[in-house]
Amino acid sequence: MPVFAAALALLHLIGGAALAAPGGDGRVVVEYWEKWTGLEADVMQGVVDDFNASQDRIFVRMLTVSRMDQKMMLATAGGVPPDIAGLWAMYLTSYVENNALMPLDKLAREAGLHEDDYIPVFWQMCRQKGHLWALPTTPTVTALHWNKKMFRAAGLDPEQPPRTLEELEEFNERLTKRAADGSLEQIGHMPQEPGWWTRDFSNWFGGPVWDGGGRLLLDQQPSIDHFRWAATYPQRFGGDDMNRLRGAFGNFASPQNPFFNGKVAMIVQGVWMNNFIRQYAEPDFEYGVAPFPTPAARPGPPVSVADCDVLVIPNGARHPREAMEFIAYTQTRAAMEKLCLGQKKFTPLREVSPGFVENHPHPYLQTFIDLANSPNVRPILALPTVLQYSNDLATYMNLLLLGRLGPDEARAALQERQQRALDQKTERWNRVKDKRLARWRAAS
């Protein structure tokens, strides 16, 4: 009962009074909770409006909800979930293991949605434990972004990004400047900026940090190499010096973003970065996009990490078929391209309309599409303990980059703590998995 009471209180806080049907026109009202705000929410609202105008049986009502990951879980546990929720793919494993989602295999088949319609990595991200749990909306992959003016000032070819990790570090030395007192004024590349992809960075060294089941792989060579590479930064640039430089960085969404104002020349970012550049950087800001390089000893197709927003149907939703009808509408080429063009991203669908790329405002859109289709693209880490892991990783990586811990010491401590957390989660899952899997098979 306490969970149910909390869920009712949550509904009140986010607008429970809005549950009455609009206009009393007899339509089934589908409640859709979305995490997006601002432009992104406005664009999706346009897709919702198009769907509502396209038929007279279903009315989708979209509500922007902050801290969606917590509130959707709370509402589902209390038996009062929305019919649709817009989530992040990285949390799917946790939601699945907590029985918070409805498997979509049967509903997707009935709606005519097939794996072959999608860029493979985005379909893969929506599947967990042999079932389909979500469908993608707006995707991204990671890429190197470099400041062409800073390259030019350092005597580097502004049109030629580094092709190997070793070359990136050579460029890094040339792009780094110190003041007369020895303090860092700018740096070529810094692992902490923005630091969002640290949990996935072992992929550039040959493999992920998790086997997809019950074991972390921080004791394997890719993670060993990743931590040892990161440890070269305090050795070369000074951990405290880098920390002081970071203290001068402004907000990400501002003209004081260190990539915009010349403090960091090379960063890893996603397709959305162009939106922030257009809004906050100087009009003459010049940048390029290319695959983030791998070590020279690991040649091959480009490596990238994929992420995407997804739509799910929470367990206990009142109108799952109507919810799937709207989700299927968002997966059509026209609706998906309206959404992704409006948010200035590419689409997760294999096929796009003629002119979509050519008429898109992102000057490097094709680079991101190519990376999404690379044989070496990898899904973002979706550990069932991903929040705990991310918090611990940030702590140990900061100690490493400050020079307070060695790479093997930091990595081993992280492995020990987080393997213990994963073991506990796996033990809980193993107690219920047979019944859950049998029920999901029957529903699919």
C-alpha cells in the first residue's frame, strides 16, 4: 500500500486531474509520458498531433515528466502507469529485470514492424533476454569533434583529424598551451570533457566492460588498456593542472562550453552537438566530425557507441493495443523523419526518404549514419546496475586523472565493488527469472 499511495501522490504532482477524456468524444485516451522538454518535446508533440488528427478512435495525450526513470518505475509499481513512456535505452535491462515493461514481440508483429526495417544496433538495443521491449525514436552515435581554428593555429591541417589514437595524442601535445606561470590555458583532448562516454570507452581498445550476463570484464585487456591510456594524462599534463583548467570551464549549454571557447580542441560527442554549436558558439565557429580513432594496433572499421531514446509500454498499462498503434505510427518513415529532422538527428530506420540527408541542417549527418552502420558500432552499456556503476566509475576515474590512484589500482577497485553489486542484482534476478521468462514466452 505505501507504493500505491506514493504512486497516487505522484499522479497528483504531475497532473492526475488530466486523466479525464478530452471533449468527451468517445476516443480511447492514451497517456504518454515523455522526458523531453523544450524543442525536443515540441517536435514530438507535433507527431502526437498528427496522429490524433489521422484517426478518430484514439487520443494520445503527451505529458513531459522530469526524472522519468524514477517516476515511471514508481507509477508502475503502484499499478497506475502511463500507457506509453519515453525512456533511455541504457535503462532497459533494469526495467526488464524489475518487471516494469510489457514485452512487445506480439504487438510489434501484428503492427508489421520487423528487424530488417532498422539499423541493426538500434533494434539490438531494444531487445533484452530474448524479447523486444521497446522501439527506437531518436538515435545517436559517438564521434570525434575537432575545432578547426585551433588546429590551424597549431599548424595542423584543419581538414585532417587524427587517424589513430597515437596520432590524437601527438595532436594533443601540439594543441596544448600553458601560461607563463605554467598553468594550462588550453588542451588538445581531455578524457573528462565531457566524460559522458567513459563507461563505454573500453570498446575503442577492443571490447566492452560487461559480458551481458553476470560478469564485469574490467580485468580483461580492453579495460586494462583503457585505464592505462587515461593514466598517461596526469603524467603528461598534471592531474592538478587539468583539474584547475576544468574549474574554468563554463556550462555545457552556454557560450562558455570549453569546446566553443577554445579551451579543449577535441571531444567525443553525439549528433545533437550541432544544435548546441548553432545556438551557443560564435557564428564563425569551425568544426569537423570523424570517427574517434582507435590504437594503431587495432585497425579496422570505425568504433562508435550507439544510444537512442525509446518508447515502451509499461507493465499494467490500461490500453496496450492503442499504445502500440501510436508507437507503430512513430515508426513510419514520414513520422520518424519529422521527429528526427525536427530534433536535428538521423533516424534509426534503414531507409530514408530522398533528400533527407541532403536537406538536413546537420553538415555531418552522413558521418553519423555511417558510424551507426559500422560493424564495430556497440550499444551503450545497459548494465542492470548502470547508475551505481557510473557513479563509482566517475569516482575512480577522477582519482586516476588526478594522479591519486594508478590505473591498475583504480580498475581493480572498481571491478571488486561493482562485481559485488552485479552479483547481488544477478542473484535477485535468478530467483524470479524462470517464471518471468515463461510468462514472457507465453505472451509473445
